[in-house]
Amino acid sequence: MRFDLPTPDPETQPFWDGARAGQLMIKRCRACAEHHFYPRPFCPSCWSEDVEWVEASGDATLYTWSVVHVNDLPPFPERVPYVAAVVDLAEGPRMMTNVVDCDPDDLEVGMSLQATFHPTSDAVTIVQFRPAATVSAR
Ligand SMILES: [Zn+2]
């Protein structure tokens, strides 16, 4: 799977529809109330199939990242350096993503991030994260 242009399929279509509308959609288990990502047809915590789509807050904190300086696969050469990151969503799940709009030197473990949506094609809008805006600081 190309990371820059993932292919929506029936299981993940609601995620892509949400992203296109500026919503971060994740799944929640009705049995144990745990959220999970990426979307699966069952709950990875308790194996219940009673899972539903919910809109996440878009709030996250930075767990880890690496600054990618070299990537020979198109379309990455013109995008380097970029920040490949793992973030902890406020709802609990961990998500692989990119952090944008931030100098890599300013990244800090635990910093507050906010989802941002970047259309890459008619079908696919990717979810990235940027530092939480000062207006949303709590
Ligand atoms: Zn569960």
C-alpha cells in the first residue's frame, strides 16, 4: 500500500468519507467502550464485533517521530524532509501519521497536536497533525 495514497475499501470507507469532510473517524466498541484505530470489524481489546464509527476530537499528543530526509519513492523526494510520527489520540488509539506546520526542531514528546486534513486526490484526504493552535489551548 502506498502510504501517500491509501486505497479506500469497504471496511475503511467511512474513515475516508469522514476525512474528506474534515472529521477524524475512529471506531468505538459498544461492549467495552474502548476506541481503536486503524478500523477493524471487531474490537482488538475484547474481540466484540459490536463496534461503531464515532468522530474523534482530533486532539492528540506526540508519542514519537522521525524526520525523514531521504525517500526515493515518488512523491517523497520533493517532500523531504518530512516528519513521520506516531501520535496518541485523546480517545486512546495510537496512529501513524505526519506532523506538518512545525519545525522538526520544535517537536517534543507529549506536545499537543490537532488533526488537519490534506486532500491528495478526489477520493483521498489524508489526516495529518499539526501543533495545537494557541486558540485551542486549555
Ligand atoms: Zn471491546
